[in-house]
Amino acid sequence: MSTIELVPGGSLIVPTAEAGRQLAVKMARLTIKVTQPDDAVRSRLRPIYAEDPAMLLQVAQIVATEFAVIAAANQYWREGR
């Protein structure tokens, strides 16, 4: 079994808010992959959560949480807000 790098590139430091958002989505996806490492199971479950508004909102919350952590690590993009 290969090891999954949960923080791509080993750093939360990114140049822009857009890059931070992209990193947040990637990290959320990696968390799902680590939680359910079987590709076939993830593929089978995808149509179920794709049609469930509550599950989609939970995904959005996970990404928002990851993004908040990344923003904090970047001092809200170097206090430039």
C-alpha cells in the first residue's frame, strides 16, 4: 500500500486565495481517499452522495474548514485582505 501525501507539497503556504481554495478541495478529496482507500467502493458511492443535498453541504463544510486552516497558515494572505 502506498502512502498518500495529505498535504500536497508538504506545505500549506500558497501564493493566492484561489490557490488556497484549490488546495482545500484537494485536501478534502485526499481525506476521502484515505478514509475509503478502495477505488471501487468510492466509485459506487459517488452517485449516492452526488444526489443528496445534505451530503453535498457536508462536503462544502469540509472544504471550508480546510480553507480556513490554509488561510490561517498564510496569515490571511499576508494581512493584505
